[in-house]
Amino acid sequence: MTDATRIQVSDSPSRAALGRRVLPYAMLSPAVLVTLAIVFVPMLQTAWMSLHEYVLFRPNDFNWIGLENFRTALADEVFWISLRHTVIWMATTIPAQLLLGLVTALLLNQDFPWRPVARALIIIPWALPSVVIALMWVWIYDSNYGVANEFLLRLGLIQKAIPWLADPDTALASIILTLTWQGFPFFAVMILAGLQSIPRSYYEAAAIDGASTWRQFWHITLPGISGVVVTAVLLRTIWVANSFDVIFVMTGGGPGYSTHTLPLYAFVKARTNLDFGYGSAIAVLFTLLLMAIVVFYLRRTGKAVS
């Protein structure tokens, strides 16, 4: 065997190893490029725009003002009202969705007739478009012919019809109930998948040892679905925080500012006032706040799961 042949034979394994290392990156590159194009480039554009005064009434004026938009936002009373509503929105909706989804998943994990049908029907609120859900619940809450008032009046729980979406004291709670109904099937499906991955032998062994249903749930079910719950809560935190379409359709942020959230406020500033610079600054502040929440959540849940 000549030296050239030896070099060619010895190089072929290294080339094959290099190909195996490069292949995953090559296959992921289209998705990465698409993500960069439709997510990260607009994010950088928004951050750059937030440092300028850019109002579409004056499309040719794109003046550098540095952090002035951020200082204006921090001194804006509506910004702080929207921030408070955003915190209430997230802190109420996500636990409510999680609790309702957990109960639903536990029920759907039992043996009963028509269980496949029930599992298919439970996904309907999650599958419907947000605009359809918002309009449906606007009709439910209507003070003249809404089902909610009619039901409560017949039960004697209220004495007269309540304008749920027109009253500042009930508007935000009404929208939270709507989004809870829309989002709980996501938790139900995710948790149900986690429940089905727990071996039945664990429960049989615990029953033989005399463990009660509650102890089985606490020591077997919860640890078995903890990873699924952590992931589901993280995803819903991001989605709920960025969701404003239901609010926009149902109340438009009103009455007054009673249902304003930060994503909605940024959208209204850019869409209604055509102030893209200020709206971008609000969006950047909200993104930083959401990133801080996600990092804190990942650190706490990482320690708890590990």
C-alpha cells in the first residue's frame, strides 16, 4: 500500500465523523434562519425604533432621542396601570388554568364510558380562534340578553343584570374568566400525557402498602407530572403575557383603562396614535420584564425539580 493510499484511508473516518457532527447543524439551519428572520430581526428593529421619535404622521422624521421614550414611559401613569393589570392578569389566569387543567386531566385519566369523546371535546376551547372566543363571551356577558345574567338571575344570585364588560370593577375579572376557559385545555392535555406516562405498578404497590389516595397523588402523581407542569406553566406564562387579542376584541382596553395591559398599551400606542417609537419602548420594557420573570422561574423550578 502506497503512502497516498494510507493517507486517503486514514482521512475517510475523520471525514465521516466531521459529516456526522455537521449534519445536525445543517438540518437545523433552515429553522434557525426562519426564526432569525421572523423573530430576532423584528426584535432588533423594535429595540432600535424605541430609541427614536417615530410617528407615522411625520413619516420622514426619524429622530434619535436615546432613552427619552423609556423615561416617558416610566413617568406615564397609564404605563403603571397597565403593568399592574398585567401582573394581576398573569398571576390569576395561569394558576386558574393550571388548577382547572389538573382537575380535568385527573378526571379524563379515569375509566368511564365515552372517554375518547370527552377527551376530544375538551380541546374545543383551545382550538377555537381567539376572536371567536372573545365574541362568544361578549354575547354571554351582554347585559340585555346574555346567558350569564339570565343564569344568575334565575338562581337568585343577583337582583338585576350586571354590565360585566362595561363596569370597571368587573371587566378585568370577566376577561380573566374568559381566558381561563380558553387556556385550561392546554394544561389538561399536557398533564394527561404526563399522567399516562406514570406506570400503574407504582399505584398498585402504594395501595398494597396502605397509602391513601391523597398520599398516592402527593408522592406519585405530582412528582410524575412535575416536568410536564414546569414546561406547560412556562409556555403559558409567555403566551398569556403576550396575549391581548381577547382583551382588544372584548373591551378594547376599557372601560377607561380598567383592562389595559402592557402588550395592549404598546399596540394601541402604535396602532391608534401611530407613535411607533413610544410603542416600541413599551414593548421593549415589557420584554425585559418578561425575560426577568422567565429567568427567575427557570432558576426556581430547576432547583425544585432537581
